[in-house]
Amino acid sequence: MTGAKRKRKSILWSKMHTPHCEDIKQWCKRRLPILEWAPQYNLKENLIPDTVSGVMLAVQQVTQGLSFAVLSSVHPVFGLYGSLFPAIVYAVFGMGRHVATGTFALTSLISANAVERLVPQSSRNLTTQSNSSVLGLSDFELQRIGVAAAVSFLGGVIQVVMFVLQLGSATFLLTEPVISAMTTGAATHVVTSQVKYLLGIKMPYISGPLGFFYIYAYVFENIKSVQLEALLLSLLSIIILVLVKELNEQFKRKIKVILPVDLVLIITASFACYCTDMENTYGLEVVGHIPKGIPPPRAPPMNILSAVLTEAFGVALVGYVASLSLAQGSAKKFKYSVDDNQEFLAHGLSNVIPSFFFCIPSAAAMGRTAALYSTRAKTQVACLISCIIVLVVIYAIVPLLYWLPMCVLASIIVVGLKGMLIQFRDLKKYWNVDKIDWGIWISTYIFTICFAANVGLLFGVVCTIVIVIARFPRAKTLNIKNMKEMEFKRKTEMDDEILQQVKIVSINNPLVFLNAKKFNTDLMKIILKENDSNQPLDDISKCEQNTLLNSLSNGNCNGECTLRKKTFSVLNFSYSELTVVYFDCKSRNIDVSLAKCPASLIRAMKYYGDLDSEKPIFFDSVSAAISHIHSNKNSSKVSAHTEV
């Protein structure tokens, strides 16, 4: 009896604790995504492309690390640390497999405001003679990196708090026009901050409201002090960078390894500057001494956290928004999912932990992420390989960069922002598609360049909320609901009556960014549920199931949708959300037809995607679309292709 009782207790204990252990395992995989993809890593297929991508990424990490450290008003060596530690942390906690985290122009520019305010350049004379034991750097440099690390620490804490509060769900307020305008305006600020290096002008640090205009006013007032050698070298560097990168882009499909022009330019410029002694002969400003090695960790100065609160919020919001847009784009391109809240945690820890290693604020950068795309990276292993190379550079190569001209470094920064600056082209799209989005883009950009990136972002979000509130009073619901079923019989060519079930789904609200993701998810669930629950293809002739989606609102989304085992749908919704639905259905081998579409919607669809030109998509009425669908069905009965 005792043995039987023990056995029953053991079984009961197992039943009680197995689900609990499974929950813990699933929780760990959600919070540590590396546990999800690392055990499934295919060395044979992925290691070579990840290694190539890692080498190319390391080149950008080193050059941008040096550049963005200068942009952040700290010693260049700290930018190399910022290219190393955040990438390691994100590889463990982040969900974006093709996102390259490290130093970032926008967060560097924001942190520079705190650095210049709390440790101004004028205080250098007070600390020049006092050198610390940390890599032989002066106390002035350590005070500056202390401020930048404090901004990184507090910004990361804010992001972690947002993760705890599950504020990732609020990212629907960050619409495409707002993000595009904010990042373009911030990139304009970064270019402006590099003008003094491009022209070789000695200029005091200028920031604050309208600081953008004050900088150019100072440049024009001191135009005679432009250093011709720096200007010519800057122009030559920019031309070479743009030309070679365009050639790399044009021939990326024909060549397996792209030319690392940034690295070649740095080596060439440093060697030429050393041979001609440009620093002394022409007075050309160079990077100077860069110590090798990594100092032991040290906590950021906690006594100044209250003084950097504004910059920390800017780093937390701007860095997260820019990084999330890249992660979502990566997930959409390569067919995987990204959790908005998990990204808050990943980027928060990527700022908190590295702040103890003298790192400036970090985020994902468009240029580095695009490099992972072009070099066909598969996973975050590419980023980890780049970290190994960056580590080698820190311990062995950095002293050789003493002679690198600052104007060349500034040129690399400016050309690296090309992806953000060409977002000006979005204006034409917004003008043709939606004048309100165009207005939001313009106003957000103006606020960004007049004040700061975080101010522009806040303004854009507020404008978006106001517009949505103004549009939504006519809406009754926010979700897909009111599903009804009816049955009817129709005659086939064989004069056999077929029983057909139709589900009708009503949407009594405009389909905008507030409910677009839910609509897309619910619609896909309907399609997949129909496909899963229906009978096998052999039994279609006996019973066919349809779903009719009827949208009623203020004109933004009027239309009808039919779905069945051989699924047919007729859709008419607002342009951006409809485009997502269209391509999502197309990826599932589902054809899409649209009825009663206004000319603006048709025009917008053409701007947002390459529609199938071989099949008619737009119809004047729902009946015309259904007639076309039925005629196609009768002509291709045995086809297993799905249509919407």
C-alpha cells in the first residue's frame, strides 16, 4: 500500500508540476529569443553567409562607432565600445534577426546635448593636466563619457519600465508618416552638426530651439574661415563613398562580397595624412590618440541622472521607434514575428548593461541593417561575429587610426545617413495618396528641425491622435464582429444544385492604423479557419463555404468580401491597410478582387505595391466582382488556387 501511495503521489506531483515547468520554459524562450533560434541554427547553410555579413558589418560598426562617438561629444574609443556590448546584449534578448544594434546617429546627437551642457568644452583647461588611470584618458574625457553613459543608463531604464507596463501595444500611434518625418528631420540635424568638420571651421557647440538655423547663420558669418583642404577632402570622400556604394548596390546580385569602401577610405586617408603630415602642414584636424583595450566596468554617475532626464526620454523614445521600425520591416521581409514589448526589453537592456562599460546610447541603425540584408545574413550570429572583429580592432588596430582626418569621418557619417535623407521622396507618395498624411509629414519634420527629434515625434503622435479622434465619431465599433450565416442553393453548369454557406462579417468603423493589425489578423483567422474546417478538395462539389465581409463606414472602407474553401473575397478598404491585406493574401496563394473603389484608393494601391497586372483586380460593383469570380471558377473547377 505504501508503494502504491508513493506512486500515486509521484504521478500527481508530475501532473501538477509538468505544466508549470513547461510554462517556465516557454517564458524563457519568449524573454530570451536566442534560446528559440540558436538550437535550430543550421551551420551548413547559415554559417558562411553569416560570417561574410559579420565581416562587412564589423567594418561599418568600427567606422560608425568612431563617427557617432565624435557626434556624441566623447572620445572616439567609446564609440567602439558602443559597437561591441549593445550588439551582444541584443543578440540574446532581441527578436529582430537582421537588426544591427550599436551606436546610432540620432541617440548620439541627443546625448551630446547633455554632454555639452554638463561638461562644456570650456572646462577642458581645468582638467587637461589631470590624467586618470583609465586607459590614460584625461578626467575631462571621463567626465564626458560619464554623462553619456548616464543618459544611456536612464534611457534603458525607461525602456525597461515601458516593457514592464506593456506599452509596446501603444506603438500603433507611431504611424509611417510620423516615423519617416522624424527620422528625416533628425538626420538633417546630424548632417548640420557635421558641417564644421566638413568645412574645417572652428565652431562653438550650438543647440537648443532653432539651433539648426543658428549653426548655418554662424557658418555664413564665418565663411572666409573655411579650410580649403578640409572642404576638398570632404567632397572627394563623399563622391567616392556615394559612387562605390551605388555600384555595390547595382551589382550586389552579381558579386558575392561587396567592397568595404568605408574601411578602404579610412585606411587610405589615414596613410595619406601620415605621409604628408597634413595635421601640421595644413592644420587639418585628425582623430588623435586612441588607446587600445577595454577598461574594467564602472557604474555611471548616478548623481546626475535627474539632470539628464530629458535626454534620456529622447534616447528611449527615438531609439526605440527607429529600432522597432527596422525590426518590423525585417520581420515582414523574412516572414517571422516581432513582439513590440520584447523589443522594449531588448533595447532597454542594450542601453543599461553597456552603460557600465563606458558606452554611449545605442539603437539599431538603418545602414547597418541594410548591410545585413544585402549580404544575405541569416541570424544574429552575423552580429556576434562582427563583435569578435570589433574586439580585435580595439586591442590591436585602433592606435593606427591616429591620423584619420575628422573631415573624412564626417563624410562617412553624412553618406551613412543617405537612407534617412532620401525619405524626402515619401512626400510625393503622401501627396498623391492622402493629403492629411502629407501635412503630418511636413509639420513633424518642421518641428523636428526647429526643436529636436523627441519634440517632433511627440508632435506627430499628437497630430495623429487628434485626426483619428476627429474621424472616429462616425464609427460604432472598432472590431470585426456580427458574424452571420446563411445558406442558399445555386445552379452549376451540370444543373446540379450545390449547398453553399455564406458568413457575413460587418465592420462598422473606418479601417485605420488603430485597428488595421487586428483586422488583418482576424481576416487571416477567418480564411485559415475556413480552409481548416472545410471538407477536403474532393468534396467541394457537395458543399462550398463562403464568408462575406461587409464594411460600412465613412467612405474609408466600404466593400464586401467573400471567402470559401476555394476562397473568394471582394475588398475595399483604406489604402495602406488594404495593401497589407492584399500582399498577405497573395503570399498565401489567395487572389484579391476589389469592388466600388474610389479613384484615390486605386491610385494609392499602385503607389504602395506592385499589383498583379495579368488579372483584373478592381470592379465597379460587388456583383461584377462576384460574376467574374464565378466565371473564373467555372473555367477552372479543378484548380486548387485560392481567390479573394
